[in-house]
Amino acid sequence: MIEEFAKKNKSPKKLNEVKTFPIPFFCEDVKENLIFNTNTSSKASKEKILNQALKLHSEGNISQAAKNYQSFIEQGFLDHRAFSNYGAILKDLGKLQKAETYFRKAIKIKPDFAEAHSNLGNLLRDNGDLQEAENSFRKAIDIKPTFSEAHYNLANILRDNGKLNDAEMFMRKSIKIKNDFAASHCNLGLILIQLGKLKEAEISIRKAIEIKPDYAIAHSNLGYLLEKDFRVEESIESFRKAYFYDPDNPKLYALKGIKPFLISRQPLIENKRFINTLNINSWQKSKIILKEICKINPKYIQDNVDEFISIWCDICIELVNNRDLKGLVSILIELIIIGERKLSFDKFVLFLFENISLELLLLETIYSKDKLLIKLIYSEYLYRIGNILAAESFAAQNLNNSVDLIKNNEDENITWMIIRRSLILFNNKNLAKRDLLKVIKQLTN
């Protein structure tokens, strides 16, 4: 399949919130050349591997750091930092179950390791386990009361759970500990908006922008607040700034007053949520996200749909090459319905029947409607390669079989689409007219 391709606001204008603040690794200062006075070679090896891993991690060399952490752990060495850091890497790779195991192991090794509790809290929140996440952040704060990020993350959890007063309290504690963290000020503003404290909210969001002038999310949220306060010109200016600082993220401004023609189209292939649906081969979930994107910016509906079809055609090519016919057929049926007259789909159909026989595809197909759809594109394939007589013969069969589907009350819209597309394949229009009259006659009897 395609490999890894390079919240709660019920109003239509959803606030943008900063995600929980991650603690990707806890790394003590590591000098490039270390000398250890050790009693055993095992201890020297342990310290060497760990320090090298910490150094690589701090330098951003994640893949090599991961190898060192893995080597350290596989040799049976125990250190809370190694387990927590390796868990953070696994979390970023989407291996959440393994990441949770390593965070919990780090906590078992060193129960008072606040950063591991906070990392576990972030993971649990991503998994939707808000109560357990809240417990983890509270534990981190109990261990380390000056842990600003834990206060921040706990505040976000409390906000998600509707505990707005408590959320405000912990966000203010985060700011008191670390006043120059823009996200804390921004999210405090969101909490205050929900509490109806608009003047205080504006002060907080503007403070976030003062700390970080290119903070697109803060500009967008300020735009929302100003719009809510009927300060239209100021609101539009804030949305424009959000667009200027993050032009590839229409979620920041598209629903809040900026005209669609000011928004540049973000390719689907750059949308992380969309890519995640491809990585699990979920047509339905990817279709839901496509609809959301098209709703945000209707100007580019056709471009997005074309790209959507092209991406799934590429996936189907891989399925054909891997001879995964079961996985192929379910996606193919969907593409047949929306891929009519799309160049990428037409090219794929040619590729498909040059590599897979009609009979094999039909063997993997259960429903009569789906079998007929596959026969439809096979007849279109015959037409495109110039085998007109065979195409007309299949088209006639398609028309005849369509009658049974309509009589059985199967999806009439799709069945009439099959009839329409089959009629196009007749070079001899008299034959097309004759067979269509047959269909009508059978339906009226």
C-alpha cells in the first residue's frame, strides 16, 4: 500500500486550539567526549550507548537516536530516560500501543519522573482517554509543581471536559511559571471566550501575539473574537494575518470571514488527516475528510475531487501489482461511480485489464450490482482499445442485467448510470435504441 505519505465547539465557527504541548524527550546535557570512571565494561557500554542516544536525539537525528535507544533496551539496560524518549519517538511514528508500554516502563523504573507522566498523558489524550490523561498530568504536577507544560496540558484536558473554571486556573498557573510561552496565553484566551470574558480573552490572545508575532493560530482566534464583538474590519485584518503567516492552513481562517478566492488550495497529499486515512486504506474516512475540505473552500471542489481520484487510482495500481484483488475490488467499485470521464481513472482501467482478467475480478465480487459495474468498465475498456463489436455486446448484456437490479429495488441511481454509460458504447445507434426499448418494455410489464 501507499507508505507513510511524504475540539469541542458546536458553533459553525470552531476555535482553533493549540494541541497538547509535547515533551518529546528528556535529555540531560551530554558533552561530545565523555570519560567515565567505571568498574565494569558493562557499565561503560551502558553509559556510552545512552549518552550517544541522548546526544543524537537532542541534535534532531531521530532515526539514529531510536536505534541507540533500541540497542540500549534490547541489552537489558534500564534507564527511565531511554524508555521515555524511545516512547516519544514511537508515538510520533504512530505506534501508540508500543509508545504507551515504554512510557509506563519509564514510570515503573522511576515513579517520580514527571516528564514520563506528562508524555503518557499526551498519548492518552490522543487516544481519547481524557480521564486517564488528566490523572497523568495531575501526577506530573504533584511530582514537579513547577512543570509549566504539565499545567498547560492539564488545562487543555479540563477544557475538553467542560471544566472551564479549573482549566482557567491551571492555565494561569502555567503562565505564572513560564510567562513567555505563547500557546498558554492563546489557549487561556480560548477558555476565557468560552467563559464569556471577552475583554480578558482579547488581552490574553494579544499577549500571545506579542510573544510570537507570526503565531497564525493566535491571529485567527483573535479574528474570531473580534468578529464576535462586531469589530468587522479588525476581524478581517486578523484573518488576513493568519493567512499571511500560514497560507497552507485554510482551517485557520476559511470559516471566519475570509473570502474563498483569497485561500490557496492545499494539496490533499499534504493534509495529514487525509494521509492517515490512506495509510489505513480507508476510502470512507478519506471521503469524509474530502467533503470537509471542499466545504471549507468550495472554489477548489473540482481540483480536490480530481486529486482524490488520482491518489486512489495510484493506490489501486499498487494493489494490482501486489495481486491484492480483495482490497482492490472494494475501492474499484467506489472509483467506478465517481471516476467517469476522469483521465486518471481511464488510464487506470487500461492498466487494470492489461494485468488482471475480468473473470478474476468477478470472482472477488459478491453483489450483482458490483459485478455489473465491473462489467461496465470492462465494456468501456473494450471500446477504448477499438474492439467495438465486443464493447457493444457487453453493453447489451449490461442493459439486460440492469432490468433485474431495478426490479429488485437495488440502487436505482447507480443502475440508471450503468444504462446511460452502456448506451454511449453503441456505435450503431439503432441497436442502442432497440435495446433501450427492450429495457423499458421489461420494466413496464
